Amino acid sequence: MAIVGIDLGTTNSLAAVYKDGRAQLVPNQFGELLTPSVVSVGKDGRAVVGRIAQERLVTQPQDTVARFKRKMGTDAVYNLGGRRFTPEALSACVIGQLVADAQEFLGERVDEAVVSVPAYFDVAQRAATKRAGALAGVRVERLVNEPSAAALGRHFSNEGAVAAAAADGYPPDETFCVFDFGGGTLDVSVVDCFDNVVGISAVAGDNHLGGGDFDLLIAQEACRINGIGLNALEASQRETLLREAERAKRELTDRDSHAFLRSSIPALPQVLHLTNKRLFELAEPLFTRIDRPLKQAVYDSDVPAEEISRAVLVGGSSRMPVVRDYLERLLAVPVICEEDCDVAVALGLGTYVGIKQRARGVDSLVLTDICPHSLSTDVRNPHPPFEPLASVLIPRNTTLPASSSRVYANSQVGAREARVAVYQGENVYAKDNKQLAELMVPLPRNASEQEAFTVTFTYDINSILGVEVRVHSTGEVTRRVYNGSSWDEG
């Protein structure tokens, strides 16, 4: 049985395998490497994925959906062709198509997938991604953060490096920054590479910022100069305009001078003349958002800025000249954007597949990752404003897997149960963080003193959370695993 690496993207998805001593990208049924992350349901109730579905965004917008990755881990529901789909069910359609393409490419059955996720995905989003794999009929034992996969691919980016690794002559030690800017998400990671280890020192990001936001700004500007609002257009017209905006953005990227958006929509007769300078002005709020995670990751890494050797750009949206120029002005290190930046994550996943298969040349490589968000429980605050405080058990940027325990006591004498809530976030007050779940633990009757118990949070390599509560007086232990929406037995 074979293993495939799947870069499950907001805009496009790719598959990679490790074959003939190297990572290889898998072509789809059209011979293309990029498969649009779009799902459409026909009148016969059959779901189609990819380029055909993408064309239906214009012709059948009511039965077609894109950009659903941004809703992973939520209770969003899409009604397509009379059927109801969750974001993970739609992602399962994409995974299923990529697995089928890989099986055709390899000539054998694929039963396991290594799937990439944005480094800043939370517990619910990661659990939803694993469920998507199960719905597609493949086992997903490992989720790999997208910039981590890219770092693995970039550090061991050629056959010479792999050959050197096989002979224990690893590439030189280095610390670099990975700026992963895709169609719908942004991740920034500081990576420390030494000997056979690729380790992530810090991550920060924005799960709702990507190249698609630039498309939206261009489309809105085209509407503005024509005196009409984007929402005044019909759904099919909006999709048409967004695709035209994307083409103008790509033209601006390729020509690095100017582009024209001549819309086919009658309500938009005036042509939008676009330059990189104008795009930068339009996108100033987006660059403010880019700035925050970039500075946060470098700050959290505790690595002196002068020790960071380069900034490696991955993700198709990194190709935009305005993005590269902005980073070059902001950073005091070389900014590297390779031609294959939009497939860097997939190639890294292919290398990781080789590691899992213990392929010669990469079998000794180690990829370590970290917790993207702090995990805490709430405790009583005896001081004004008396809002419960977040007691952190696993701080963000802790190397995974991780486990941490703390002793707590019930605040009320004689209480028959203890409430252990799980929060995600960096704020001092619990209510300002995202509550993931809560666990009610039975306590023995104790009328004279507060009952003590130990709470243990365990975060595995896939950032899946386990919680254990041990009551001191009885030794009773309650174990649960958070599946992204509810508790499973531990």
C-alpha cells in the first residue's frame, strides 16, 4: 500500500509521492499539477472536483463552491444540488480526487495520506481535516504544517542534498524564515535546521488572509470606478469578475508593470488600469495584516534578527511583486522566491512521505513542529474585575508532542463535580480566548475542604488534544480526547 502527500489548499490542491529516490508531483486527469479546490454537484447528484467544477462557478454558481477551506472546523453547511455538505465533506471530495490521481500515477492502491494544514490552524480545524481524510476513505495519521513541509523541501531541495544526507553529510546549519502566502491563508515560521533536523522555532499567521483578498480588492475597485457595488452584481457575475480580477493580478505579476481589467460584464464598461503602485495603495490594509504575524514569529522565536539567513517565500501569492517588494523593504535579509514556490509545500510533503516510508537517503531526517496556540483552563480571579483568568498549561510555540500538568482545587467546599474548560488563545482573561470544550468531572462529597485534582493536557504531533483529570482523594481518573467538536473516550 502506498502513501500520498496532499497539499490541501484554499485555491488549489496538489498531490505528491516519493518515487525513484525523490519527491514527485502527481499530475491530475488533465495532466496538470494544480487541481482547483472547487466542488460542484450536478443534476444527477454527483460531485465533481477541479477544473470542471471551477468552470461551473460561473454557469452553476448555486451548485458550486470554492474557498470552503476557510470554514474548516465550523458548523457551516453548503447546499449543492439538493445535498448538504460540511466543509470537511467538501474537502473529502478534493482529497478523494487527488488520491485517485495518485493511484493512477503509481499503479497501486493508496491507503494513507499525509495532509498539510496551515500552521495557524486550531484544534477544531485540524480535527476536521483528519475527518475529511476518513470521509475520503484514507487514513490520515499525520498532519504537517504547510511552512514546515516547505522548510523540509527547501532545506533538502535537491538530489545532492538527499545524497549528502544519506552519507551523513547534511546541508549546512541555518535559521531561516518561511513566508507561506497561499490563496486563502498566511503562515510565517522561523525554522532552525541543524544536522538531520528541521525544527520549527515559532509560528504566527492569519487563517483568513491570502491572494484571494487581493482579487477581491481589485474586483471592488473595478466596481467603484463604474459606480456600482460588488454585491449589486448577480452571483455568477461576481464570480466572473473575481476570475477577471485574478487574471489581472497574474498579468501584473508576470509583466511586473501594468495590467488592464476589461470586464465582460455590461454593467462595468470602464476599464481598470492597474499598476503595482496602485495595487499596493489598494492593499495597504492587507499589508498591515501581513506585518503582524511576520513580526510576531520573529519575536517569539528568540532568534536574533541577524542570525536569520534568508526569507523563503512559498505559496502562489508570494509571486506578486508588491508582496516581494514589501518584504524586501521590511526585512534585512535576502528574500528568495523560487519559480516553483506554489508547489514547495507539496514537494516537502513528498519528502515527508519518503521519511514515513523509510526511503534511503531521507530515512534519517527529522521534522519537529510546535503548538500554534496556547492552551489553558479558567481559574477564579480574586481581584477586580473578577473575570476568570486563563491558566496556561501548554504555551504557544511549545515543541510537539507536549504534555503538561497542574494541580487545581474546586473553589466551593462540598461541590460534587469540577468543571474543567479548555481555552485556546493568548489573552489574560479566559473569556477573551476561544473556548473549545468543557469537561465535568465527578467529585466525592467533601464537606470540610476543597477537593484537589490534577489536570493534564497532552498535545500530540498532529495538535490533537487529550485531557486527563485525576482526583487526589480517590485516585479516579477521567480521560477524554477532543475531536474538534466534542469529547471522545480517552
